[in-house]
Amino acid sequence: MAPFLTRLSGRAGFRLAAVSVTAMLALSSCGGSTSRSAPVLPDGADPHAPEVTEISALTFRAPIAAGIIQTSRGGADEEFGLNVTPQWIESSATAVSQIVAGDVQAAQSSYFGVIDAARQGIDVIIVSESYASNPGAASLESMPDSGITELKDLIGKKVAVVSLNSSHAVKIKDSLLDQGLDPAQVEFVELPYGQVPAALQQGTVDASSAQGATLAQVKDTLDTVTIFDYGDGKYNGMAESGWIMKKTFIEQNPNTVAAFQCALLKGTEQVKDEAVYAEILKTDLGFDDQAVASDIAPEFGATIRSEPLQLNADILKKIGSIDEDFDVASITLPTPDNCG
């Protein structure tokens, strides 16, 4: 069955998310890093007997949503007694705030925002991976006459990313440091992917992240220059985005959580089929034939992998976003082994 998708407002949604997260932090008695143990489902958690069957899952209107869409479209959710309904968002901040508020049961988010929330005492848990970085799937683009062709040219420039705590922003800062450059000399601004082509063409930003249909559009119509590939080099295979749930929801509904993890495993595996993926791009994401042909699929995978996940926290410490080591396993729920 094809999912019915709703759209949350972009900039307004982010502002509301920021306010919500700030409010949650103010209510939390924990600041900075906290001591926590790795979450586990109780023995006997049955993915075929969910306590809650209706799951609203926030995701992005981009190819990275293909796994959750296929979980619903291909019937993997029904196999485990769930009805998974994806909904559109435009930032990981929205994902975290909606999970904490209890408005939805699951959300897709970059790991950087989740780590930051966890360090502030917010009980969000990573329950599944979604995809890993791979070359060509997402990149930082500039206009051909901008004179910006490599990272060092970003100094003093305005760079658009979908969220200030997105993996794209963090990777740019990390790579600038690798080259002995100061990320503080780059002005980062937030911009939804749908506004990227106009912003580049009008010069309101000097460079912008792009992926999926937006990347194909700016390459084909604006002949943009790729400054930085988010999935190349040391980032190839890095855990990029995953699914989160609220800790209390997990504790109260262990069977539902196991069912969701198992459904994601099957749906994400199915989307690796090129024909299945192409159909989702056309039918669910509205890609035209040219955009489908130009798209480079993300490296989909739902299984939890400890080292690629930990790299996210290690990079955050390197760029100074956190001031001490953080064990990502402490907020990660292992992948079930009884999906059948």
C-alpha cells in the first residue's frame, strides 16, 4: 500500500522545533554529558505481537525516505502487525522535538542532533540505521562562475545546509579542519532543498548542499560545480542517518519497537532493488524520468553498526561541538535477531 504523506512547514517547523527542544532542555535536570547504559529490549520481546500498531514516522522528502516508504508500500509493516505512515519533515531538529513531545512514534534524523539531545539529558534512542554515506549521492555545489571550486574557497562565504546540525554542516567543518582552515570563517545558513536552485542562481548563498532531485536539477540546469562530496574519502560508509524513538515509548512497547526494527530491515533491504527504488522515486517522491536516471541511490541499510555510528560522536568532539568523548552505543538499541 502506498503511504499517505503529510508535509510539515519548513522554516516555521524548524523554529517551532527549536523552541520545543529548548523547552525540553529547560525542563531537564541534566545538563552536559550524562551517565547512561546501553538500552536493550527485554528477553522475549516479540516483533509479531506489537502493543501499538499505528506508527507515524517522520522522514525527509528525499531518496533517503525510500526505506520507510517501502516498509509500508511493500507490506513489511503488515507482516509484523503494524501500519506505518510516513510524514514529511525538513530538519532533524523537528524530528527530535516531535519524538520528545510524543507526537509521533518514530523519526529519521542525523545522528549529530541525536547525540546533542542525549548529552542534554533528552531520552532519544537510535533504533535503526537508515543509510550510509556513499560517493555521488549528496554534495556541496556552487555556480560555475562563482570562483568556488574547493573547500578553501569557502572562507568568508555563505554556505547553505538543510540544518545547522546536519551531517553536511559537520562534515564540512571536519574537512576544513583537516586542511588547517577555520570553520568559524564560514557562514552557515539553513535552507530547505526545494529552495536551493533559486538561492544559488540569485546569489543569496555562495554554495549549497544538494541531494536527490535537487542535486540533479542544479547539475543539469545550472551546471553547478561540485566542491565537496559528502560520501567520498573517509566518509564513505559512515552511518549517515537513522531512526529514533523515545526511551519511555521503547520501555512501554518493546514488541512494537522490535516489530518496527524488523519491518525496517525488510523494507530497507527491498529498496536495494533498482526497480523498487525507481518506482518510489517516481510515484512517491515525484521524480521525473530524467531525475530518476540521474539519481545516485544512498547506501541503504537498517542494521545497527557500532563503529560507523561512533564516528559521528568522534567528529563532533574533533570540531568542538562536544567537549568530551561520547559513547553512541549508550543510546543505541541493537538490531533484533528474531525477525524471522
